[in-house]
Amino acid sequence: IIQRKQNFLQQEADAQAQRRDAAKQKQRAFKKDLSDFISNEELEIKLTRKEKQEIPSYIADPTVELKNGNKISQLQSDLFEALNDKEKVLKLAKMLRSNFDFSEFIQDEKTKNIKKLQGTVRKGNRINRSSQPKERKSLADMLD
């Protein structure tokens, strides 16, 4: 009976190790496919070279440890965090519902910037185009 119990425990440990190895292999394959997709495809979204290197790890590598000991990717962690913020949930829902059509978000930003600029102009505030203030010259100095 003891021998059978030991055999069973050994088989269970081996099966668990195989499941872990299979999960790691699947995760590596997913990350490689994602990296290949990012580097080989003409994407609608612009990514910098640094983003192309970092995003596959951000999506696929289980780097965040949960309280129960399980690990998840940084993307999953950020999604869980975002789902606790009502405004982020609303934005995420709007993006998903519009199938990631960002044109409305871009238009909203343009509208905000235009309204801000109009408010500045109405108040008579000057828009300083340079980072350093210019010396003011009197009209008499300019005529000399």
C-alpha cells in the first residue's frame, strides 16, 4: 500500500511538472507569434522600436504575482486595475463597442484643444510661442 501511494504521488508530481512545462512552452510560443506579428505586419497602430520589443513581454510574461501565488502578465494586472475605475471601464467599453475606432477619441481631443484655445483668445491672453520671454522695446528705441 505504501509503495502504491508513493508511486501515485510520484506520478502526480510528474504530471504536474509536465503541465507546468507545457504551459511555459505554450506561453513562449504565444510570445514568439506575437513578436513575429508585430515585426512582420503592417499595423494600423504605430509602435516604436522599443515598444515592439517590450509589448510581447508586457502581454505574455507572467511577472505579477497574485495573493494566491498565481502569476499573471502585466497586461492582465493593468486590465484588472482598469476595471476598478468607472471612467476607464466606460472608455474601454466605448473602444470595444466601436471595434477600436479611435477617430471619435481623436475628435474629442481636438474639440477640447480648440475650446481651450478659444477661451485663451477670448480672455485676451497672449500665447507665448517661445520658452524665453522677449525683451520689450519702446517705440522710440525702434525708431532710432
